[in-house]
Amino acid sequence: MPELIAKSALDGRSLTLGGVTLAEVAIGPITSVAVLPGGAKAVAKGLKALGLTFPAPNTFTERKGARIVWTGRDQAFVLGVDCPTMEGAAITDQSDGWAVLAVSGVAAVDVLVRLVPLDLRLGAFPVGTAVRSGLNHMNAVILRTGDYAFEVMVFRSMARTAWHELETTISMVAARAGVKI
């Protein structure tokens, strides 16, 4: 019987150009938590074991290597740790379905605003913000992880397309700034 070897969607690819770094990020397990009607208290109890609370809309929080990201009404992703089974929620492993790209550097906002129909400036999109939006024509979950840092989650099947879109846009922003490509 053949042995399968798990590989990331982009083989750990990274690039830096014009002060912007684009890199695939390995974040560990990704688990969807969908709260069932009347299940909020049971979910809160289950998340407490991880040191987490259910996030408010458009936010994420981190604690001890675990992150919880709002992904929709009564829905969130638990990232980086194994999620316990919880009464009151539908728990689904999503680890193989998503790819995560980090975009960082002082021009990261300049890159992303060309692909995302949102105001991503720090004042409007502070650290700890998470939204579901489009990245050009793809669905994405976008997290502000630092003053000049974002993580972009896309469906694994769209990882190479997302990389291409971001790489092309980074090249355009760098060329506009006068960086030789």
C-alpha cells in the first residue's frame, strides 16, 4: 500500500520584494465550530479549556498558541490546537481545506487594498480584526496580526491563484515605489 506524504499547498514558499514579505504559514489544525441553537453556554465551557472565549463579530483572539477567529454568525475557526468535542456545537476539521498566507511589511496595506474591497488602514482595521471578504475573485478570511502584518486564509484549491494575485500586486507596488524587479 502506498504511503502518502502530507504537503502544504505551496511547499512553504516565500518571497520578499519592495519591503513586503509574502509567505505560506503553517498554522496547525483548523477546526470549524458552529454553535447550535441553545448551545452557547456549552461551547463557552468547551472553549474555556483552551483559554479562549467565542469571538465577537469581526475579531480574533489568541492565547497560549491557540487562536479563535470569527468566521460568521455563531461560527468560528479554532486554529493551532486540537479542538475538543463540545456539546452544543458542530465541530468539523478543516485543516486540509485551507491555506494561510502571511503578508507583512510597511507596504502590506498598499498591496492588499488593491485586492480587498475594505478599508484596511490601521485606524479602520486594527490588530485583532478578522473578516470574511473577497481577495480579488476568491473568498478569504483576512486577519490583522500586527501593525504591518496580515494573514490571509483561502481555500486550499485557490492557494496558487491567491499567491499569483498577491505576488503580482506586490511587484506592481514595488515597481511604483521605484524598486527594481
